[in-house]
Amino acid sequence: MSERTLSILRQCAPIFVILQDERRQELLERLFQNGELTVNALAEKMTISRTAVSHHLKLLKQTGVIAVRKAGREKYCRLSLAGSVELLRSLLASLEDDQKNIAERNKQT
């Protein structure tokens, strides 16, 4: 792989790690289905504690997969995938460039 591809892959790695967890996947699915939800509303829909939900949401927020806004005492969560999608598109484009380069080198031999 090219240095460019490896660099982008390193940037994507935290997203992949975060998305491995089934509970986080479930939280994302709930947000996809329901739109913006409070932390309490999410916790009510889950089989894990509110503290555990908050922990998972914090990790998702740190990787930019969700956005959180505060209104009074409530925190509202929503999906925020634009940054992740753009990064993954960059990775795919770089991998495609690498594949073209490999194919060209293979033609020459």
C-alpha cells in the first residue's frame, strides 16, 4: 500500500475500532431509526445501564460518529456521519489508485 493509503487508514482506524462493539452498533441503529434522542431515551431502549450508554456515546462522539447538543439538563444525540463518510471515501479512492498502480506494474512484467 502507498504511504497515502496507510496514512488515511490510520485515520480511519479509530472509527473501525469504535464500530466493532455491538452495543455501539445498536446505539447507532437507534439513532438512525429515531433521529435525535436524549441520553435518557437511548438508555431506556437499551439493555445496559445509563452509565454504560453514556460511556459508549462518549466514545462515539470522540470519533465524530455522533454529535451531542445540550438543552437545559438534557443531552441530545444524533448521527453525524459526514466526516466519517468523507474519510472512508478518501480511503477507497486511495485504495483504487493503489490497485491501478499495481495493475500497471503487473502489465510491465
